[in-house]
Amino acid sequence: MKANTYKMRAEGAWDVARFIGATAGQLSKFKMETIGHGPDVTLEFTTVHSRANIQKALSMLDDAHVMSQTLALKRDYTGERI
């Protein structure tokens, strides 16, 4: 399967940690960066899973709406919530 790189915004590092824990072993690499002075961050990650599967994993987490609403392929990422 072809791997894709995605990017999303999170309200903080704790949200990213919960996502990484929920997708353990499904990400081949990831990079988190603080936005401004925080606490918001972005997460860029590579996986063979589809956007739909990632959305499903996010739906299992409490208060993951920002991540879910900003998830996009890296090339399409704007950081805007949809």
C-alpha cells in the first residue's frame, strides 16, 4: 500500500499523545510542531491508512474535534477547521 503524509492541528501536545497512542504502530513517522507560543500544535505523520480510517480513530477519542476538522493530506493542509 502507498503511504500518504497527513497534517492536522491539535489543541495541545496531550491530544497528539492520545492520537499516537490510539494509532500505535500505524504511523511510520510523525513530527509535532508548536504553533506560535502554544498550546496549539500541528502534527505531520505518514501512514498507509486512508483518511477515513484516521477519522475513525479520531472519532474514538474524546474532544478530538479540532484534529478531526483540520485533518488533510499535507499538500492540502490549511489549518482551517471544516
